[in-house]
Amino acid sequence: MDVTILLDRLFPDGHETAFDGVYFDGIGRVFGTEVAVIGTIDNTPIGIELAFRMAGTVLEVVRRHPGRPILLLVDTQGQRLSRRDELLGINGYMAHLAKCIDLARRNGHRVLGLVYGQAVSGGFLATSLLADRCYALPDAEIRVMNLPAMSRVTKIPLERLTELSASSPVFAPGVENYRRMGAITGLWEGDLAVCLAEALAAPVDGDPRRALGEERGGRLLARKVADRVRRDAA
Amino acid sequence: MSSYYENSARGRLAGLLDPGSLVEILPPTERVVSPHLRQLDTPAAFDDGIVVGEGRLAGRRVLAAAQEGGFMGGAVGEVHGAKLTGLLERALDTRPDGVLLLVESGGVRLHEANAGLIAVSEVMRAVLAVRASGIPVIVLDGGTFGCFGGMGIVSRLCDAVVMSEEGRLGLSGPEVIETTMGVEEFDSRDRALVWRTVGGKHRYLLGEATTLVEDDVAAFRAAALSLLDQLSDPGPDLSLAALEAEHAVLGSRLERFGDCGDALDIWERLGVEEPEKLPILDTADFLATVRDRRA
């Protein structure tokens, strides 16, 4: 979905956002609540400049607008694949962004992610996967790698991967797979402003994704194994 | 001297912790394996490539995890990641003096990519929860496969990173960049280039690694112990002020080195005389040469 249409539908009471290339931020109003918006467009790769800039905006919201909810609208094909970004420590920039989002959550900002285009690997890890809750539009795409590339790397025939992905959510791209595994709380359809308002009002407590993945049958071992390691006598 | 690089995950833990102190949780005898690998007719490991447990470091109570590069390059799948998350959450209950992560990982395990990616984000949240509760988390990186992908991000969420010159730390591995973007972007067979881009010496100069040690398990142990004591008081700082300070450091790195195409340019700008000689120095000489030259 085009981001201007998306913003109009999320914030029928109005929004002021400033675009700078593939990056944008600003505020939107939904049923009387002001929400900080931070995002990217055009499936952009997240390199160090973009990660740094998003982190700076999160810090500014925490500093200047205590408690204001934050909505992440990050459309990304993943981390930027570049030797120069690796040279400068892109993993450190991604980690910094993740720390800033976590700081916002700990300081009482509700942080929500909405995948409206693409969400891939490192670009997803450092942003919406760190939100309190992450949602998606039904036609969005979430993946680590497409099946042909996965087949080449793992040496498992593409036919086998395709066949298995019909029943298993565990490796194939797809929003529904991530919903079944608990990483996507739900899909937003219809009145997006209502979806947003409900998500802002819903209580949050800890990381519910393992339990959700188990309940939805998409990730059956993560909760059990983590709980055993946490509680078994050593 | 016992090479950290050449040791297995269990060998590293045995040499790192006080003798006989490691008590493994969900050991291989429990046979908690990945169901997804079996489904793809791929061999599984009875520990899913990670050892987690409790132990002592010079008497201090620690929790420790060690990834085994020998099994699928230490890649993170559902069980592997859940063991790590569970161990970190255990720290919230048992309040050890610190948590040690002996990382060695290519990132997310493609055979269970979605589960692995979500698992890494759960590990990330758990690391930050442990630190926010006042317990330091220390990363040791000197294994054969280095530390890339999501685990490269995880490492930089922690309080400190100890590396050897042989250790590597990054996000996208050189092979991944070469395969996707072409050999002219990153020639993964050029060992010198790979080394000076993601290796321990450059990471130390840049400030991505806290401490650089020799490739020796005992040296890693001494560094971990020293950091544990330094970090225990006043404890991890994830405050707004601390993150603003980190933001300033990363901003200044972009300004100072953003136009550098090679580590040699960065080292020269740091004021290192004869930067081309850094790769051949042993760890002690290197540390003496770059004293006061770190970013």
C-alpha cells in the first residue's frame, strides 16, 4: 500500500509527516491520541545512516515527549549488504537502534510495528521485532530468504521446500507464517484507525510470542524449551 | 596454551569456567533436537548446537552459553534460540553475577529461517531485560566461524565484547555479500581483506570490541573475569543518557570515517603510523602500538 494512503487511513484525525528520501517521521492523531511515526518506503535496505537516524528519532521522542506511543512503519528488504557498512560496524548501529526502541518501551512508550510492505532479516530484527507488538497488512511480505535462494544454500531441492511449505510455517516467506509462529500479533484489515486504536489500548506484559506461537500451532517447542531452561534444576 | 579458536564449545567452557563447575541444563542426554531438520532429512544434534548451564568463574556465580560452530556453523534455530532465551531469563530469577555468551554463529539457520529469526529477536529482548535488571552480559568471540547475522546484533546489545584477533564480528558475512552483490563488492576469498574488515583488531580499534586478547582460552577467562568485576558496580546502564552518549559515539564514527573505503584508511585517520603493518603484529605488540589510538 502507498504510504500516503496508509497514513491517511491510520490517522483520519490528521498527520504531519516529513519525508526525506526513503525515510520519514512525524506525528499522527488517532481518536485524540498523538502517535509518533517513524518509517521507511520503497523496500529500502537499512544501512548505518538509516539505522542511526531512526535511533536518533526514537531518542528524541523519549526525551521530548515522554509516554508518546511510537508506530514503526518500516518497509525494508533487509540490512544493506555492503562491505563499507560492515567495515563501520553495521551490527553495532542495528543494535543501537534496538536498544533505543527497548529504552522507549521500558520508559512507558507503547511501541507498535506495522509491516505494510516488506520486512526482511536484519532490518526487521532491529525495528518492528523489538516493538511491544507487531502487526501486518495482509498483502505485506515477511521473509528471511526466498525459497530458490534457500534451496541453493541448503542444497535441499526446491520442490521439497515448496511441498513442505504448504504445511509448515517454519521457513517459507509469508505474513501468515509469522502470525502462526506468534511474531505477528494480528493482521490489520478494514478500518485501520480502529485497528491502531485497539492496539494502543491493549494491555502489554512481557514477550508473549512464544506462547502465541504455541497456541496457534506454528511454533511448538520454543516456549517449552525456554521454560525448561529457565526453571529446571541445574 | 589452549587455542580458543580450535576448541569446541564444550572445550571452551571447560577451560573458561572453574574446573568441574559447569552444570549443563538440557544436556545432550535429554535429546532436545530440532524437529525441523528431521523433516528436511538433515542430521540433528542432541544439543541443537548450543551448550547452556551454570558455573563459576573464579568463584563468581555465572550463567554461560556456548554456540558450537561445528554444528551448522552455530546457526540459530527454534530450539537453539529458545535455550539461549531460557538461559537469559533464568538469570532474572537466579540473579547470577553475570552471564557469559560464547558466540559462534553464522546467524539464522535457513532450514528453519522464520523460527530462527523470531528466536533471535526473543534473545535480543531477553539480553536487554537481563541488563535492565542489573546483571551484566559479556560476549566472547574467537571461534572458527566468527559471529554474524542476528548474533552480530545480539553481541552489540551486551555490556562488553571480548575478541581475539582471529575472531570476526559483523552483520552480513563476506560470503553472503559476495553471493548477493558480486565479488567486486566483497571478495570473500581475500583473507587479508576479510580480516581487516571484520576481524578482532579492527573491531577493537573501532570500539566495537571492548578487549582484545590472544587466541588462548586462559586469556579469554582472565578478560571475562576482569570485565565481570568492572561491570558489576554500578552495573549495566541502559538509561536515556547512556544511549544518547552511544548515539554521539556512533554519529562521530560516521562523520570521521563514513567516507573510508578500507580499514587501512580508518587506521591511518586514527593516527596509527604504518597502518599496513598492524595485521602482522602479535597481540601484545599490536596493543602497545595502538595504545591511545582507538576511536
